[in-house]
Amino acid sequence: MNKLATKKLLDAMQKKDISQFLISDPSTIDYLVGYHTDPGERLLLLSIKRNGQMQLILNQLFPTFKEKDNLAIKYYNDGEPIIKELAEALEAGNIGIDKNWPSHFLINLMKQHPNAEYVNGSPLVDKIRAIKSKEEIDIMREASHRNDQVMQALIKKIDATTSENEIKEQLASLYKEYECDGFSFEPIIAYGPHGADPHHSTDDSLPQVGQSIIIDIGSSYKGYCSDMTRTVFFGEVSDKHKEIYQTVLKANEEAIKQVKPGVSFASIDLTARKIIEDAGYGEYFTHRTGHFIGRDVHEYGDVSQHNHNKVEVGNVFSIEPGIYLPGEMGVRIEDLVVVTETGCEVINLANKELTILPNK
């Protein structure tokens, strides 16, 4: 039971006049009470009342969980009218609803209890999760350290005969070797023109001399995600592509220098964006500069020109500028940073100087 986070959530519910909060997101449930399962199409729900009463609603098919502290467990069977029972037990007043709750559950609840006021409660817990504790940061630092080691080992496995899909298979083996819990997202291995698609799906292509190779990988370790991108070149690199790489590297490094408590996320994004625009590639930087990360690889909060919120101590997010030339190539360089009292700590240490792999 995460007592500190629960207390913060109850205080936030009091301030926002939310009498009961229904949480369905498995990561948030795990964060608050230490229970995790993939519910599939079945209902998984943590109900928190403003007076501190908590109930975890589980299907009988889910792993069992012992009652502890003030957390009660309610099991239900397939076909049981659990939403009707939930509606009958709702508190009066505003009911906070998780942003990820499937609509068919919510619509059914609203029909069963039409007089309640339903509001999005997720911002309350999102803001709490956005400030990582020392224990969380220690785990994420280790997760990134292992990802560094895997990245460096993976790059050495690329040669003229290894396809994108084969590199992905090698990655899965390396994560097992370094005792990580599989992928935190579908890895991106993109040779040459495939790199112009920031979310390319791997295929059986082989690397060609002069191509860039984008490697965007992450794993899960003790419930927390890692995420990092490096770009290397195969055999040789042209002057144009070298200039593009150095531009992205500068954007990455200068944006990181801007990270400290009190600055806006928009200003960090604009630092990276201006460097790329000044080099003449502004239209080819097609995404935000970064995203928050923790138990989920993409959490609430981002580093974009539209986010004018202020950076806070304990935030953990990516800095990942890129340039993508359609039909030609792409470059992205991504690190994770932890915000400290005086600036930030970069928790990815894998080499990001321009690297040319031997053609063998």
C-alpha cells in the first residue's frame, strides 16, 4: 500500500470535492495498492471514497489478493451484475472516473445511477505519479543503466546480414540476459528510409552502406520503464547526414541543459526546436521533444511547445529531438532525465557521439 500517495490523493479529492473515485488503470492500481493484473475485457476497479474507505473489485479469475489496511476485496463472477451493485453503493456527490475506463462500463453505470455527477478524476492521480519518489528514481536509474548496456551490446550485433526483425529478436534475448521484464513498448529498428517514420514497424530489410539506423528501445524493470534512442550509420556517412546528426545531437544536449525546476516544458521544447529550425530542418522535426515516463512508458505530461506547466523536482521525462527526411533517412537521439533541485540528471549514459558501424 502506497500510503503517502493515497493520502495525497484523498487530499486532492477533498479539494476538488470528489466524493468517490473509480480507478480502472492497472498501473495506477498497482501504484496505489500493489496489485497488478491485465484484466482484458473484464472489470478491474479500485474504488476510493473521500473518507478513506477503499475497495478493490476483482473477477474470480484474477490472481487473489489479501485484504490489508483499509482495503477491502470484492470478488465477482462472470455474468454477475457487478455494475448494478457498484451503482447502488455509489456515494452522493461528484464521482471521479478514470480516463481509461472502457465506455461500456461507464455508460452502464450512468444508466444505473443517472443522478450522479461524473467527472474526470485522472488528473488528480496523474499529478501525484508525475513526482517520482527516491525509491522510484533508484529503480528507473537502474532500468536505464541496464538499457544502456543492452543498447551497446545490440549495436555490436548489426552487420550486413542482420535484418531489422533479427535485431529485434536479439534485443529480446539481451533483455532476458540483463534480467529485464521484456519490452516496455514495441521496439523501433529502422534502416535508412524507414527512419523517416518515427514509429516504423520492423521488417526483414537489411542495412545498406551509408544508411542511418535508428534504434529506439526500452524494457520494464521492477515495474518501471526505460526508453532510449540512438542513431548510428552503416559503413559510411555523407556530409549531409553527418550535419543532420550533429544538429540533432546539439538539440538534445542544449534542451537537456535547460531542464531545471521552474522552467516551462514549452521553453525546453522550443530550445531543441529552434536549433533544428535554424539548421533548415524545422519542418522535419514532426513530434514533441519528450514525454513523461514511469510505470508506463508514456505517462501524463509532455515536453511540447503547448505545455506551459513548470518543471518540478522528481519529474522524469525524455528529451528526444529528431529530423526525418521522407524517403531518405532519419535521426533521433533520446535520453531520460530526472529533475533535481539544481537541474537534472541524465540517466542514459550509452554513447551518443556519431558512430559508423563497419560494413561486414
